[in-house]
Amino acid sequence: MIRLNAFFVLKDDVAPETVVTLARELVEKSRNDKGCVAYDLFQSATNPSVMMFCETWADDQSLKTHTESAHFTELVPKIEAMTKSGLKLERFEF
């Protein structure tokens, strides 16, 4: 199993609600991808501009297929464009 935590901080002029809308679409569609065990979005309770995707995948092939999907390739660049420095990805295997 693979756990990915992708942290990001929004640019100062970006309303968190704008990103949450796109992120929720990504979460909903990604949960239907083969091999997706879990896919969630978290928003900091102390700073609403700080967010994290928490994903669990069955294997590398499932993750690869997800990153090549239409929803991923369409939505992730839009989300990244609204961040201060992109997504900081941490990968864990268990």
C-alpha cells in the first residue's frame, strides 16, 4: 500500500473556497479510480489557506493510472496554480 500526503499553501489572494471546490471534485472522481483505498482533503483548522490531500493506493500501477487520468491532469494543475509553491508530496509505503 502507498500513502501520499500532499501539502499545499494557497496564495494570499486566493479564496480557500475556490480551491476547495476544485479539490472536492478531484477527491470525488479519484475515489472511483481502480486501486484507490482512500482519498481525502483536509483544511487546517488554524489556517484555512493550508490544505492537504491524503491518499491511499493499493499499488504503484493504480497510482500511475490515477496520475494519468483526465481528472488528475485537468484539476491538479489548476489547484497548483493557486498555491504559493505547489504541492509538497510525502510518500509512505506499508
